[in-house]
Amino acid sequence: MSRRFEKSMFDSENRIGVTHSSGYEAVMDHSHDFVEMVYVTSGSGVHLCSGHKQPVVKGDLFIIGCGAEHALVPAGPEQAFEWLNFIIDQAYWAEHFAQLDITQTVNLDGDEEAETLLSLLTQEYAEQSPAFQPVMEGLLTALMGLYARRCDDGADEKSRHKKQENWEELFSRAEAYMRQNYAHRI
């Protein structure tokens, strides 16, 4: 059974919000009325979205459209799998970023520009200093430009190829971990 989350559950006053998640905190199948951008900060897992399985590792950034049913499953110890959720108002997304191809995952691990933008977005949201929303909008625009370039210019091809080779191993590790640790019905 899929759950539906509404933006008001996280932050109804701002166009962009940020949360930190880990392990099985938000894994169950769900959808929501906002666009979600996910950045994996540690560990590895599997992103299940609309019937597709995609392995994800530290540094991966991917975008989930409004209404898409999805889940995240750790591929190892759940406490080792962590990510940032950027919650983006659907109307704001449609106005500014609707032209982006959100079907790709890019790996930004070690990309200083991307890591700076992600860090500043998280910091701005945490501090909520005066005018933090326009600052976050500018940072998000810069990050989405970087995402689009990585998708378009194939700069992430090496990482995508490596992940494609390892996806079966990730799925096997995730399944083994779940069988070992969750063998009993809850």
C-alpha cells in the first residue's frame, strides 16, 4: 500500500525545504504533491520508482516528480545509508525547471561546485536568515544548471557505467540484508 505525503507535512510556508533521512526512515512506497530532489550523502541503496530499479551510491543526485510512486532501500546496514531530501513546491518547479529531464541520475561525489551548492542550500534552510528563500532559489537554480549539464554532456558517463555493472551486486546485498535482519513478520 502506497502512502501519499503532502508538502504541508514538511514545510508549507516555503517553496524549498530540506530534510535529512537515513536507513528505513522514509523507505516505504509513497508519493507526494511536491518534487523531491535526493542527494545520497553516504552508503548505497536501491531507488524504486514507478516500477524501475536504480542502484544509488554516495554522491548520486536524482529527482522524483510530483505523484511518482517510489521508495529507497538500503543495500547494507541501514544506518550507513543517508541522504538529503530537497522538497520543492510543484508550482515553483513547473515555473522554473519543467524543461529539465528528470529521468537521469548524476553522481556529484567529489564535485566541489556541486558539494558547495548542496552545503549552502542545507545551511540556508537550517539557519533561515532574512531573505533565505530567494538565496535558496538562486542556489537551486545553479544546482539545476549543473545537473542539466551533467545530463547533457555525458560528464557522468563513467560513473553511470560503473553503477550499471554493480547493480546486481547491490540488489543481492540489499536482499541478503533484509532476509537476515527482517526474517520475521512485523
